[in-house]
Amino acid sequence: MGKYKDDQENIFDKNEFYKEDDEEDLSDEYAYLLEDEDSLESDDKPLPKRSENRKHRGRFLSTILEWGITIVAALLISFLINKFLIFKVYIPSESMFPTLKVGDQLFVTKMYSADSIQRGDVLVFYSEEFNELLIKRVIGLPGDDIVVKASGEVLVNGEVLKEDYVFQKDETAIFDLNFKVPENEYFFLGDNRANSLDSRYWSDPYISFDDIRGEARIIVYPFNRIKLLK
């Protein structure tokens, strides 16, 4: 009986031993699987992150490229417009008052044909005498006979020129001034006759068509003075 009991205890001990071994094996197996799963997860996680970073970087570079193209195109268009079509000028004096006031900013269209010039146009031109751009109203066309009377009246080819735009006639002259406008040249006066240094006083009274830059079209600033010029 005692031997049977000892054998039974030995069997229980062996079963316990086998049970512990099995649990350890299962634990090791489970740990191995967990380790593999972790390693798979650790391998998988960075992939979407790198892919997302590449997408963000690609979108950023695409946006930069689009903005760059837009800016370059805008600058090119601005350059071409300024070079061949329109430019802006600033009025520094009162010689064209009240049509133009000090501080006015204007858009000027480039001029390529003398046929488009009409008496009364407000033109921008280069003065070799003063080495700068000036803006005045064209009064005499090629071939015209101009008389600026001491009273301030202007005669063109013997007829009095109607000038609603003149602010103040210059009545300080003591004699009439006579001019014969050469071919391909023009005679200019300011609207503020009493305060304008123009063809009446220049050493060379005439401006060649080659020196005419364009026609003033519109006041664009100040905003309360925006208007088309006649």
C-alpha cells in the first residue's frame, strides 16, 4: 500500500512536471508569436508614414512650382505690357492743372503711329532740353501756323482755338508769339497757361514724333479722381 502511494505521488509529480514543461513550451511559443507579430507591426508601421511624407513633400513641391510659374508669368506679362502697351506716370507739377493735379498717377498707352495724334491730346514725351519726360497738350500739328497772342488766345491756321480745358490764360506777354510747326514735329502747351513751361519758352519749341512716348488715357490714383482723359 505504501509503495502504491509513492508510485501515485511520483506519477502526479511527473504529470506536474510535464504540465509545467507544456506551459513553458506554450509560453515560449506564444512569446515567439507575439515577438513575430510585433516585428511585423514594427516593419509595417513606418511604411505608411514614409509614404505619407512623400505625398506631403510632393504636394508641397507641386504648390511651390505652381506659384513659381504664376509669379514668373505675371512678371513677364507686366514687363510686356509696360514695354509695348501701357506705362504709368506721376504728375509732379501744376502745369496741366486743373486737368491733372500734383500727385495724380496716369496710365499712358504707347504710341506707334503719328496718324493717331489729334489736336488736344494729352501726350507724354521726352524732352532733350530738360532730359526728362514731360506731359502737355498738343496744340500744333505738323505744318500748322500757331499764334499765341498777348491776350492769351491761341490761333491755329488763323482761327481761334476753343479751349475749355484752359484754367488760366497767360496775359503777361507784351507781344504775340508766332510758330510754324515743322514736319513730323509737334507744338505743346500746358492747360495752366500762367504756370507752364512749354513750347512758348523752350529753346527748341517743337517735339519730334520719335520723342513722343504715348497718350495719357486715365487717372488711376487718387481713387476719388479716377476718370478718363479727353
